Amino acid sequence: MELTGAPTKAGTAKRVAWAVAKTLLRAVSLVLAATLVAFVLVSLSPVDPVQQYVLGADAVSAEQREAIADYWGLDDPPVQRYLNWLGALLRGDMGTSLLYRQPVAAVIAQRFMNTLALMLTAWVFSGLIGFALGCLMGMWQGSWADGILRRLCLALSSVPTFWLGMVFLLVFAVGLGWFPVGFSGPIGMADGDVTLWQRLHHLALPALTLCFVSFAGVALHTRQKLVDVLQTDYVLFARARGAGRWHILKRHGLRNIALPAVTLQFAAFAELFGGSILAENVFSYPGLGSAVAAAGLNSDVPLLLGITLVSTLFVFTGNLVANILTRVVDPRTRVNGA
């Protein structure tokens, strides 16, 4: 038994090590590709970073402009600037933001929690609402309720985030006055004095916007999966035995549609982060989304690359968790026992 078991354990360890190596390689290649594309795009921008840096100041001489450009390395060739950034990153230095005049790591740390709270709130509620609506549409397939909800989901999946955000802003903030018009706390109040209720009150409308544009995909996918399950032989046999609608959903439906819905929800991190950029700008919410928009408009290369790095790793982690969860919950997805 020992002689037979030893190669099996060694083979398992080897497969795990190879899977970890491939994951790290994908993460590194993804980060390099994303940051390189972001660097090239911002380098091609017509905005002059030196002019943005001295914006609002009095007359700046040519010597001062040259000194500023030399200090930030803006006169170096693009390839050299990107390699310099990579070298500094390997030493743990993400650079200094030209726009905020602070270390990039500090700017990201200040804004990351706001974005994380916004995304997690919208992510949880969009998943729950989408899964519940998908179950309802699937169980009542072909009914008038299914038709209305399906058309609503199709419409919401094609509505731009910024447009829906502006509609919510005009209706619920300006018109009804139920929510504040923006920011993460009352204007003029110190961050340490803002209460939890005030933070949630300011978070509600941006999160509601993200939730409405995100749950449609989960709902439509869950509906189709449930329709496929209800057409299987064992469900037809259960109906012939007199099983009720909710018994079939609980006994046969949920176990088959829950995993695809969770996997899709985890895979939606990239779309959710992209939507948060637009929502944060509409509601002036101080998160990574508004910071990356400001960095792009002002050619703040260090800040843009830093946020690109963090957001890429965040999305990659979400997809990785989805893959791991799928392999753990559903053994059929495992290949060769890996």
C-alpha cells in the first residue's frame, strides 16, 4: 500500500505545483499586458502632463517646465519610462501621482475601500436579485410575468451605466430627495466624523445603479438553465408522480442552477469594475473609478498604471475564485483528478 500510495501523492503534489505555476504565469502576463496597453494609450494622449501639473499656477518659465519634466522623467523615451516603472514596482514603489502629489499606493489605499464597498454591495444584491428573478422566470416559462421580466432584463442589460445613473440621480436625489446627490459623506464634514448610516445613505444610489445593470445577465442565464433542467426526463417523471412546482425547484432545480449562477457572478467582476468607473463619476463618489478617470484625463501615468495593476489583480482573483469554486463543488469539471 505504501509503495502504491507514494507515487500518487507525489503526482498530486506535482499537479498542484504546476497549476500554481500556471496561475502565477497567467497573472504576471495579464498584469504586463494590461499595464502596457494603459501606458501606450495614455502616452498617445494629446494632454500635456506638465501643463496639467502646473495648472492654476502663475506664469511658468521654460526652464521650470523643463525641470518639472526632467524630475518626472517625462522626456525619457516611452520604453525607458515603462521599464523604469516596472523596476520601481519590483522594489515596492508604485511611483508618485502627478495629480494628487501623493504616493500612488496612498491614493489607491484611500479610495480602494470605497470602491470595494460599492462593488461588494452591488455584487451581492445583483446576484441575489438576478438568481431569484431567474428562478421565477424559469418556473413560469411562457407566462405574461416571464415575458415582462425577460424584456426588462434585456432592456437593462443594454442600458448604459452612466445613463441609468443620471436617471436615478434626477428622480431619487433631485426630484424626490430620498438620497444625496453624490460623494461618500456630507459636504464639509471630516471623514472621521461621518457615521456608518451616512456612508450607507451616500452609497445606496451608486450601488443601486450598479445592481440594476448587473443582475440582468444572471437572471437570464439562470432562467435558461432552469428551463433546460425542467425539460429533463427525471423532472418529467417527478411531475408525473405529482410533485409540486416548488418541490421540483427545491429538489432538482436549485442544485443544478446554483453553481452556474455563482460562477457567472464571480466572472462578472470585470464588468462590475467597469460599471463602477462610470457610476462613481456620475455620483462624484471618491473611489478608484473616479481616480482612474481623472488620471486618464490628466495624463497621470503612475496613478493610471497603479490602478490598472490593482484592478487587474482584483478581477483576476475573482475569476480564479470562480474556477476554484467550480472545481471544488462540481467534480465533473476536474480533469485527470487535478
